[in-house]
Amino acid sequence: MRPVDDHGRRAYAEFEAFVAGAAGRLLHVAVLLTAEPEAEPVAARRLLSGALARTYADWRRVRRDDPYDHTRRELCAAFARTGRHHHGGTGLLAPLGPLERLVLVLRVYEGVAEEVTAAQLGLPVERVRAVCTRAVSAVRSREAA
């Protein structure tokens, strides 16, 4: 095992600072995606841990760009791969399907542009627009009830 050099310690300190600043918001994104209760977000924490581990593995490359964006993309990709396992729940977005939750969180909560969301999810922009509109309508009708 190699000893950690000053560069490695500095990179780790930068990563720790990033996590300290971004983990709360990223966890909230994960909670919205999984529709778990905020009191015990087990699956959300698992998704976030995996995304942070992948970000740390790529840290030398992503730290100069936007590590938050990279981690959010990793988080959303992990959710997209396992979304069918995250149904039910008690959160506001629980009645929505995984794709609807993913699009709604990216577009409305995170403010990601339609084109970027479509590219990230591998969908046409029109599909992202339609899914987002349907999801917003569903949430509004649930709030009105």
C-alpha cells in the first residue's frame, strides 16, 4: 500500500469539503427520487453513498469542473438503474413513477434545462416535456385533494 502524498491529502480534503457543503441537498434529491420518509431514508442514503464513491473515484478529473453536477448525474443514473425498486413510499412524489420522479426532480427541484435532462436520460426533449407536465399535474391534483 502506497503512503498518501501531500497531493492525495489535499485532494481528499477538497472532497471532504465538497461533501460537507453538498451532501444535504444531494440527500434531499435522493429522498425525493426514492419517495422515502425523510426520517429514515435508507435507500436514498445508499444511492447517495454510491454516487459519492463514484465522484471520489473521479475526483481528480471532476473537481475542476462541477463536482455537484457530476454527483447528481451519478445519483440520477443509479436511481434510473434501480428505479423500479423504489415504488410506494410516503413522500409527495410517491404516487409518481420512477421516470416521472426523475424528470420532475431534475427539471423543477434542480432546475436542469430540458435539453440537458433529455441528454442525461437519453430521451427526446418532447418526451421530457410531456413527462414533466404530466408529473406536475399529478402533484398539483394530489395537493388539491
